[in-house]
Amino acid sequence: MRTALLLVGCILYVISPIDLIPDPIVIIGWLDDVAVIAGTVKAISAGKKPCDGGAQ
């Protein structure tokens, strides 16, 4: 459930026209979107259990 909420929040922020830094400011405007995506990926990967290498 936490992962789904993080993903939905990230997607909504990235597609939202309301940003911390407006997207029309090229490159700089995309940095906040990239930061949100990176933070979401890090938060999701930190919550995952390590793989056992496929051993059964």
C-alpha cells in the first residue's frame, strides 16, 4: 500500500502544472521533478527486502 501511495504521489507531482520550480524554466524547472522521482525510487527500494538470489 505504501509503495502504491508513493508512486501515485510521485506521478501526480510530476504531471501537475503546480511545481516548486515551474517547468517552463528549462532544465532548472525539471530538477524538482527529477528530485521527486529519485526520492520516490530511493524510498521504495529502501523498503524492499533484499533478494535471496532466487534460491528456494
